[in-house]
Amino acid sequence: MNLLSKTIECPFCGHAMHLSVEVTDDDQDYTEDCTNCCNPIHIRVHKDELHHSVQLFIDADDEQYY
């Protein structure tokens, strides 16, 4: 199991929060609530096999943040 740990900032309030994501071969798309302001944060995870990397996209209201 590949586990990615990353500290992100909430796109609503700027609060830093710890995020742990299990990296799979399939793309992931889910919502997680901010631990500070409780607003929903949209998270997308993409495993790039060609470049041997993982891309993490954080946004709110369909506006890309990272």
C-alpha cells in the first residue's frame, strides 16, 4: 500500500491540515471537510505512471487551488 502524506491549506480559510491519501492505480476524486471551518474541500489524486509521480489537486467550488 502506498500512502501519501501531505500538509495542505484549506482554500476557504487557509488553515493547514494533514492529509493522508492511499495512492492506487485508479484516479480518485472525493470531498473532505476542513478540520477548522468545516467547508468541503474537493480533492483529486492522479498517479502518473510515466513520470513516476503523484499529482494532488485541491480546489473549492470548481476553482483550482493547487
